[in-house]
Amino acid sequence: ELTCACDIYALGRIINEVFTKKNPSGESIITIADIIPLLSPLDRIVERCRNQNPEQRPSIDELLIELRLLDGELKDNLDSIQDCLYPRKTVGYSIVEEDAIVEQASKDIMIAQNMFDTLPDERLEEINTDYHRNILYNAEAWLQNLYFQLVALDYCVHKFEYESHYYNENTTYKPLNLENEKDALLYKRLNLILEKHQIPYNYKHVTAHIRKLFCSCCDYHCEELLANIMDLDTEENHLFHAPVLHIVYMLRHKLPKEDQKGLSLIDNISICWETELLLKIEENQIYTIDGSNEIDVLLHLKQKYDVVYEKTKRNEYYVRFKSEEKFNDFKEYALEISHTDFVFEGDVEKIIRIKRKYCGIVELEPLDSFDVTNTLSRILDIRINN
């Protein structure tokens, strides 16, 4: 019996296919959220339209109302984010350029929040952390400090566990004695570093764990810990001058699950206006990396430049050119097409690094998913469709 419910079912499939470019057949389909996280609410509409019970599918009036409400909600959310992103002082861009940067950044940050809140752990490694790196972002100082302390906590945990293994052999370490002047000085040095990187009260348990584990270690291991933690101050902060999804990746990796709940990236990420921003937006940028696309790209590389490749246990690829001549052809062409875009040029320079060379064979440093699906695909002029 053909009714309007059949049209609603078809409409749900069309909505999905418009954004995924795939025919949504069967129960397990590519979702819109996989391709455009900003539009993830559409997946619920598609699911309702594809309900196997025709009577439970929505009417066209219901769909129109819901779509208009979603459209309004999305615009309101983007507007509220944009209001907070404009620079507070002159930064050398025209009003039109500032508007273009802020428009992209507001979408980037909404995507980042969505992925931070909803991306399953098993898909975390698929994040394209260089997504939209034409605009760089800074996390608020307290978040940078929290990240610093979480890394410091990791150091303390590893050192504590290292000492703990020896207790199985009836060997012991003498922990710090804070009544001893020398040991108390070590503890004081730790606290000076932690005070420099203060974090909000609701995260103070991180600071407390660092102190407890530090005091449980022996004096010369505490010396090593202090050296490692002090080195963190000289390293590049992963939440500063970083692509937006790189910040998502690092926070999801370091923050305990209970501390991730309710964390607003929208309120705690800003545009890094002091860096040179590229106004060109790459339309083929992808949010997450699909492993099946990697093989397609490598097969093209094999056919064009006569390479062999091998996937490692760490999901990286060894690429070996059979002749130095072919490698030089590839290198020369890649550098030539990248020299007008310093971001892309940096990606190219990364993937042409040589690990080993012998008898004309050239082996590259291991390539990760981004190297293959983004950089190599651009060199080979292959469009990746996720």
C-alpha cells in the first residue's frame, strides 16, 4: 500500500545521501555526523524517516518544523560563538577578512565540541589533527596549565610504578622525608613549579596526586622527575598555536573521563590572531581518516612511482622506492607543487624524509594516516571522499 509514509522514507534516505554521497542501504549506514559533525542532529531525523513501521514515521509538516528549528538553533549557536572570537585589538586584517576567519573558526569550534563530547574512544585515533590548520587556536591558560599538570602526573605515575616493580623482589626505595632539609627542598621545588601552573579548584586532585606520588619516590628519582617536569616548560605546548582538532585529541588523551564531562571548549578556545592566518579554506579537508582510503592512495603511488609499501603494527606505512631516480622525480614534483602554500610545503617536507638508502633503494620515514590521505593524496591529485 503506497502512502505518504513511503515518500517520507525516501526523503530520509535522500537527506543522508546528500551529505554522505553513499546509498544508505541496510541497517548499518554512514551517518551524517561522520562527514559533517555540525549537522549530526540530522541523523535523528533520518532515523525517524527510515523507521520500519510506516505509522511511526513523521509527517512532512513535522519534518519541516524540525528542520527549521535546527537551522535556527545552528545559526544562533554560531552567532554566539562568533561574538567571542573577534580580536580585541587591530590585527592587520580587513573587516571582510576578519569576518571570513571568524565564520570558519566558529564552525571549527562547534565541530571540536561535538567531537570532544561524542566521538567514541575507538575512533579517537582516526581524528585528522591537522584539520583546518590555516587557522590556529589557543586554549585558555587554565587548560594549558591543566594539560601541563596531567603530563607531569604521568611522569610521576611511571616513576612510582617503576619503583613498585622492585618491591616484588624484596628490594625497597626510601621515600622522601620532608623533615629532612634536602628532601624538603626537592618538595619545595616541585610546589614552585605547580604554583606557576595553577589549575581550578575542581581539578586540584591532579595537583594532590602529583605531590603524593612525588613524595613516595626516592630522592634521586625525584631529581629526575623535577628535570623532566622543568623541561616541559621549554617544550611546545600542545594546546597553544594548534589546529582545533589537535587540541581535542590531546585533551581526550590526557583528561580522565570524569573530568571531560561538561568541559566547554566553546568557552575556552580562541583564535591565535598573532600568527599569520591563511584565508583560503581547503574544501576537501576531512575531519576523520578512513583507513580504506589509505590503500587507494598507496596503490596510486605504486603505479606512478614504482614503490612497495608495508603496514606496521602501529598503523603506519613503510614506503620504499625501488630506484633513487623515481624518488627524486617524486620529491621534485611534490616540492614544486607545494611551494606556494607553506602549510602544505611543511607536510611535504615531512613525508620526503629518508630513513634508509642503499643500492638505489630509498625508504621513507614511516607515514601515518594523515600523511597518506592528506599529503600524498594532494600530491597525486586524488580526492578523498569520506
